[in-house]
Amino acid sequence: MKSFFLGISIVILFLSDRPELRAEEPPSAVAKAAGSEISFRRDVWPIVRRHCRGCHTNTKLEGGLSMDSVADMLKGGDSGPLFDIQDPDSALLLNMIRGDQPEMPKGQPALSAAKIDVLRRWLEAGAKDDSLPGGDAPPVRIPETYRFAPAVTAVSVSPEGKRLAAACRSEVVLFLDVDAPETASLRLPTESDLLTHVEFSADGKLLAASGGSPGQYGELRIFNAADGKLLSSRRVGTDTLFRGNFSPDSTLVALGSASGEALLIPVDPAAAVRAIPLHSDWVFDVAFTPDGKQIVTGGRDKSTKIADVESGKLLRTVDESADQISAVAGNAEFAFSSGRGRTLTGFEFKIALQGVEVTGGGNGSRPITRRDQYAKALESQPGPVYDLATSFDRTRLAIAGDYGDVRIYDTTTRQRVALIPDVPSPIYAVSLNQDGTRAAIGSKSGIVNIYNVADATLIRSIHPVPVQKPVAAK
């Protein structure tokens, strides 16, 4: 499913196989029946979302008014509250949309009588708020058993190589000992429509899972990696979060966003999130350098960038590719990036960041130093690249994508040191343990395969979630 990183969104493709999340809930026919109870979320919110939020939202406060929630409408804007629960007939909300030439929606056809009636009846019934904490996103449903095996969208193997975490749609499945098949797995639910990232911290104590709901919110959950206990959960922004990386000291998780920002999200849920604006389009992946002082980012604007963590300053746009960048990684000497263009390139920090001079500013900043001074090409890949992963000690780099093998490189020499062939493809996720001797690979097939890297021996093949058995034909 990670083809969404190469197209419009990873979320869209996965949701196409999830009927309960595929379409928004239409206004209920119940709302048309006289005397029936009106639901804000089911009946009113679709009207507000379609006709009002183009101008009245927290990011576009025309008239000082947001209609993102019932509380916002009660607060009102420059003209006062939209309604008074004690006096619904005089509601500004109704007065603005009624009449032969209603004032609202501005520049749009007038609301139908049926929609106005839904709003009126909701107000008369007390304007009850049954919305969800994250807005109008439908509740996430995690089935006890799946009809079909969901794709593994992200995977992580712990530093010691014993534990495994796999992201399957909206849940993380944690295996506490992959070498002991009899050990039960833990299914850890989230409120993300789709998880895009899972990762063990460098000390092996924490497990991060992130994703979100498209157009609604991003979500980051932190679990205890030893027993799967939920330690914290927070919603960030207004869209799904993309891939990223734990900081070396395990205090931050850096994630890509649809806003063009790299988000630095503290593990401590009470600490503030920092947003570093770097790209002009979606940021698909973020990686820390081993000292935690810099981040490497790649995105849909086809660029690879390096930024300073403490100041949030862009240090250099090290590359502008012919196609979008879906994955980045780094060690102490090189930043690596790859994507749809099938190239794998290393960018030498020592040269790229030496005597930096740039022209322009912000997203338009461009390096003066020539690219060929610091860019070191590795071998081309057989297809579009979806994921890069370094071992925890940063000595090995694994790469995978829309083809049936995983290639592992020495990060210092940039030479290929291993090849794992005949893997079910497309491969959406790859992860290495501490020294890169063990690899976990997740694919569209819904299976996670664990390999011994040295000889490409398959150690174990895992189906993370239960799937219905097909009924035999009579």
C-alpha cells in the first residue's frame, strides 16, 4: 500500500479495501422523518462540512468564525454566537441561510429546504453534540478476524532482534519473541485509520506507532515495548502523519506531515510539538543523524533536505530529484535518500554542510556548492523504492520497494553486502536489528518474513492478524 507515497496518499489505497472506512457517512434518511432524533455527527456535520467550512475553520477564520465544532459555533465570531440553545428560533445560523437571497453560503447556491430543516430541528432539540473528539472521522473498527489479510504498512524489529512490531491497518501487533512461535502476540489498537510507521526506540524500551485519519488528525501512540502497555496517545495536526524516526536518546519522534513540515513530537505528552517547515509539499520520511543534532527529510516535492534540530534551520537542500523521495536514512557520515526514481544516493555531510552558502530563503533556499561534490550514487534499484532502514548501530542500510528483493549495504563503503531474494512484493517496509544481522520485511501480502541477513535464510514467516479461512466450495 505504500504506493500512496508514490501517488496521492498511502491512506487512500488501503481504505479502498476497507468498506466501513471507504466513504463518509451520508446524512441519515432518518433525519427526513418527522419527529426522529437529529444527530449532529450523522445529520448536521455533513451539511456544515460541505457548505460552511470552506470559509469558517480554525485555519480560515472569515468573520472571526470557526465552525469546526459545536463549541466553536457557540463561541461565534464577529457577529456573536451562531445560536443560543435557550432561543433557537432567533439563531444567527438560521437567519443567515434563510430567505430568497440568503447571505450564506457566500458564493454558493442556497441550502435546500430539507437541509435548513435538519439544522432547525437540531437546534430545537437542544443542539446536542455527539461528535467525536477528532472531528467527523468515523470510529475506527478493528475486526476480531479480517476477511482478507491486510497489508503490512510498517514493521520494526527490536535492537536485540527478538521482538517484532507490525502495523496492520489500525493496529500494531507486537511479538515478544519471534524465535518462540508458541509465544502469544499482543494486538495493540489505535485510533488511526491507517498506521504508517512503527518503531522500537534505540534502547528497546519504547514502541512508537503513528498514522492518523486523512483530513482529520495525525496520531502518535507510545507503548511499553516489553508488555504493550499504552503509555501515551496524542493527536497532532489535521492530517495523517507519515514515516519518521526516534531520536537517539528516545525522547522525541520525528515524523513527516502533509503540511510540508517535519514534526518533532516529544515522548512526554505534556511537552509541546515543534514543527519545522522545510518542504513545499508532503514530507514522506524523516531520519535523525546518530548524534541527534540534525534531521534528514524527503518528500513529494522531490527534494532531500538536512536541518538543524535545535534551531529548526534548514542547513541544505542536498538534492532535487527527478521524482518524489519516499524514504531517507542516515549515519554519521552520510544522508541517504531514494524513492520513485529508483536511485539510491548518499550525501556526504562533511562536504555538503561545509561552508554552506544558500541563495533565496525558506522553501526556496538553494545550495551554491555543486551537488557532485558531495553526492555519491549507489546502485540503481529494480523498481520504485518504498522504504529505507538502518541498523541501530548505523553500519547497515536496507532498501526495499516495488520489487521482490531486499538489498543491504555497508553505510561506510556504500557497497552491497547482502541480498534477500524472492520476497513477496510489493514490499512496503523493512527493518534491521542492532548490527544488521536480522531483517524483518512486511509486504502487501499481509505477511512479515524474518531473515538471517548473512545467508538470506528465512527464520520465520508470520501472519500478524487472524484472517478468515475460505469456505470450501460444495
